[in-house]
Amino acid sequence: MGRSFRFVILGGGVSAGYAALEFVRLGIPAGDLCIITDEAVAPYERPALSKGFLLPEGAVRLPAFHTCVGVGAERLTARWYKEHGIELLLNTQVVSVDLKRQTLLTSAKETIAYLMLIVATGARVLRLEEFGVTGADARNIFYLRNLHDATKLVEAMQSCSGGKAVVIGGGYIGMECAAALVSNGVHVTMVFPESHCIARLFTPQIATFYEDYYTRKGVVFVKGTVMSTFESDKDGKVAAVVLKDGTRLPADLVVVGVGIRPNTTLLEGQLIMEKGGIKVNGKMRTSNSTVYAVGDVAAFPLKMYGDVRRLEHVDHARKSAAHAVESIMHPERAKDYDYLPYFYSRVFSLSWQFFGDNSGECLLFGDLKSEKFGAYWVDRGRLVGAFLEGGSKSEYAALAVVARKRPMVEDVQLLAGQGIKFALALCEATSSDSLVSTMAATDDERGAMAAVASDLLQHSGFKVGAGIVVAVAVSWVAYWYGRKKWRK
């Protein structure tokens, strides 16, 4: 037996939910779309697992974090899919894909045919068994990728208050899980081979701030080494983690976050692969014209940097999914995907965001002791990346603007001195080109303030166009006028 659909989404993660919403917005008829997932629930916001689900107080639970609440849109529960005529096949594993016949075969031997396929299979965690680690199948070793993983980890933490945990891995998942463990009253030791945490993004100076903060929370860091084996007790549970140098770390539970691998197995040999994922063009279309790939599995042309990348982040999962749907439904108007890389994290009372690329020289600004600081990355004279800890909504928005515009920089020290003020000025410049005509300031006041702002930019070490100079001048006029009015 079999069924057929106009569109099929293979995978039920973040991308699937956002693709479904976009299909509905573009008016697909009921019965045209099918989503196939091996999970037991409708698509949900995966970051909520490490940022909210694991917390001891105020923890989030479904249906609170179904997609697409991550961008303030409606919550897509199983009922929503039914109401919109979307077939949501839960607990369904696809065992093979035949792109020539345009069919998928499930483990239940059902054949599902499609006209257009969106591959949104995401990624799976790398497990210690794959590295030949002895004892890696113990019951108290945990990973975090899906709702089932998170539920098991919550149960373990609740029964381990006051106990000891070893977190293997110093990336995003390792750091966020460590924070959750501490919040649940568990003593944490982190082990990773790099010289500092989140080494793919952080510089040593930035990492030191977060490591010092975690240390004050009681976390112990063991850096520059890896685990070798586990010691197990008579019940087969891990009793200790043994490091390569022989160091023994007692453990009541172990959390592993050593990376993920794209789920491309079903498509290998049928599609062109690149960067460990499925190669797509600017429309998210693969080497097969009836197949699109989005999210973690897509190796796409990063337009603003002129290269091909595969990004593992929820923001890209959301946006690439919506872009693929638009490309399918309206190919005549769809432009090439023009993505700005974006990463973020929230742990304890800390919150940071990063936009762009972390290549070139890193310039820190602000005060690390005040828990509000940032950094710019300058590569070959151009500002290419921006980071901020403890920022406001408007400040993060300004970072996105400056990272996308990538202005030229002549004086890096001056840039570091201006810090977030430069990004805010540039952001204001893009939206304040008509303020002068509406303000009740005198011509002399406006002219003086505009001259000051123009002089500031002309001598600030940044090569920006005349239009930007004028716009920033206007923003400075607006600022000083508002300040003057407030003082009256």
C-alpha cells in the first residue's frame, strides 16, 4: 500500500515546522503536504531543551515550545496540522529513499510518493561508542538532542541533587547542560580537549570570562585532555570517568556533548554532497530538481562571504526552510538565500549573541567585569563579525546591521574605543533619514549637530558613503534634540 502527496518533508525538527507554516501562508490546499518524523510529537523549538526544559524552576514543557513560537508566530500543535490538512506522520522511520522513482519507504513497508521533497533530517549526536570508548553504553550516560533525551536527563538530575556529574565537551551543549546541572544542585566537572570553551567561536579572552563565571558557580574545568575510559559499578553504571593521563573523576552521571553529524545516509550516492552535507544552490535546491535540503544537512552558498558552508543553528534552520518553500511555490520571485550567520546562548543570568564571521583580528570592547562587553572581528580591513554579552534588543539589532554592512576600518583601536556606540550609530543611519524635517530645532542647532556627526564619522577611521554620513548625522541630531527636550 502507498500514498502520494504533492509535497513531502522528510524530518520533523525545527525546519519542518517553519516550512509547514510557510506552506500554509502561501496557500497550499489541504492534503498537499506530508511531514514524516520518527519523533512522537509535532515539531518543536529544539533550543528550548537546553535553555528551558532542563531548569529546576520555571521549566518549559510542551505544548509551550512547539514551532513556531521561536519567532513570535503561532504555536503549531498536532491539532494545527490537522486543521490545515497536513498529514503529520509521527513515530515513522523512513528506511530508504528512491529519488528516481520519487518515493520513500517506511519501516512499516509503506511507500510514500511525492512531487517535491524537502530534506530536513537534521543531525544526530556523536556517541562515545563510535570512538570505541569502553563502557559507553552505561545507563547513566546522557546526550541531548531530542525531547526523549531531555526527559531522561531531567529525571536523572532530579535523582542526583548533591551528586557529581562529568560533562564531556566544551561547546554550546556542554556549557548549557553544565549550567542546567548546577541549577539542579549537581556538582559539575567539564572535560574537553581544547584550551578553552566554545573554541570554534570564542577567543581565549572571551572564554576566560565565561569560565571564570562558571568557576564561581562551582564548575571545575579540566582542559586540554580527553577521557579514556569509564569505571563501572556492579550495576553497570558509570562510577568514574578516567582521563587519558590517568586522572579519575567520580561521577553519578555523565553528559556527553562532543558534536553532531548530519543525517544524510539515505541520500548518499543520489545527491551531490559537500562540507559533510547535501549541496544546494541559492534556492536550497539540490542536484536533483525535485529535492530541496534545509537546516543542518544543507551545504549552501553563503552569499556575503562567497563560499559554501553548512551551519548547525536554529536561526538557519528556520530561515532556510521558509526560503526553500518560497523557492518551490514562487520560483519566479525567489531570490538567492542571503544569510547572515547568527549564534546565541543563554546560561544562568548571562546572554550573548554573535553575528557574522569570526575571522581576522578580534577587538574587545567594554568591561568584562561588568558582565557587559563585546567584540568586533576585522578581517583585511573590513569589520566582519560582532559579539555582545548582556546587550539590549536594540543593541543586538545594531550588531546585526553592522555585521551585514561590513564597513571598512582604518583605525582598529578607535573602533574598539567606540564599541557598541558605532554599531548603534550605523543602525540609526539606516532608519533615520527623515527626522530633521520633523524636529522643532533651529536651523543653527541642526546644522551644528550634523556637522559634529559628519566630522565624527569622517575622522573615525571608517570608510562609509556620504549617505551614511548624512543619516548618522541625522541620528545624532535626533539624539541631542531628544536630550535637550528632556532636560527642559
